[in-house]
Amino acid sequence: MKNKYKMTKVGNIFFAKRRLVDNIYKSANLEGIKVTFEDTYFFMNNVNTGKISVDDMLKLKGLKDSWEYILSTVDESLTIDYIKKIHFLVCKGQNIMPLGDFRDKGVGITGTSWRPKLPSECNYVEELKEILSISSELERCIHLFCWTQRSQMFLDGNKRVANLIANKEMIKYGQGIISVPVELIGVYLTKLIHYYETNDIVEIKDWIYENCVEGID
């Protein structure tokens, strides 16, 4: 998979900051948090429009805090402990337990009878190591984005965590950012369910490559 962009790290951080409201808006909607771009913009500027529930405000705050964290730690190695830290930040205050640690019970996935394995049955360290060995930086990040969602490591917030850690690596290697356009979420979720059920990652990786990678030359 050919890289689309080769930005400097500083340039990519600047680009990500410029696109922060848009990315949080898209990431929230991908997770099923129904907020408008306008409400997200005002929230990010500390203005309460009165249109966002308390629960959704906590989720937006988790996304904001997590983005601030990844932008300040972009050079850190991506490890399972780092991923757990992102889950802690993105879900804090939202009555999700365990927080910042792997789920300890099964979960259902909307739209499919497929069920992910329990984390205790998986070796995420080795799986992550294999992904990080992919030579193409962009392909590596897209694969990471997909794998984190399918792994369902946590009781909730897996799509948000996937977006954050994939974008940390995107920025680190000057590849732009990954964000699923809100108008294409339905198409994306259909492809994601297919990937869940078959573990065939090729189609969804190609689709993300064509539709969800943003950057500047």
C-alpha cells in the first residue's frame, strides 16, 4: 500500500490541530454519539449550547483530553499499556468498568451474531508487534485502526480508542489523519461488520485508504 502523504511531524501535528474539531465530531458520530459539527465546535470552545446531554459532553471531553495526550506523546512507543492509557482517558467519568483495562466479560456487536474472543484468550502483545512490523507506514496505521476495533479489548469506546492510537501513529510518521466521513458511516459499518465476521481485512483497508485518509502535500 503506497503512502499518500509525507508530511513533517511538526506539519502533521499542526494539520491535526487544525482538523481537531472535525475529527472529534466524526469520531463521536462513528461511536454513535449523535452530535452536530456546530455543537462540537462550541463545546471545544467551552460554550454550552444546551443541546448536548451530560453523558455526551463527558464523551466529547474524553475525546478532547485524549487528543491532547496523543499530540503531546506522539513520539512514545505504541504499546498495550499506552492503548490502555488512551482507554482510561477517553472513557473516564462514564461509568465504564474496568476503566483503562481489558474487559472481563463478553460483548455483543450490533448488526451481527459474531462475538469477539475474551482478551484473556488473546495475545495482543504479539498481534500488535506483528502489525507494527508492516513496512508501509500508512498500511500499518490503517491495519492498526481496523485490528483495534475487531479486537474489542474494552467494554466500550473501542472505535474511539482505535481512531486515537491509529492517528498517533499517522502523525508520528507524517501520514496525515484517518477519519471516517459522517455521511459514509453507514457504508463503513457495513464493511466493518464484514471484516468482523470474516477476519478478511483487505476490503476495508482499501476502502479506508480511498475514503478516510486526509493530509496535505
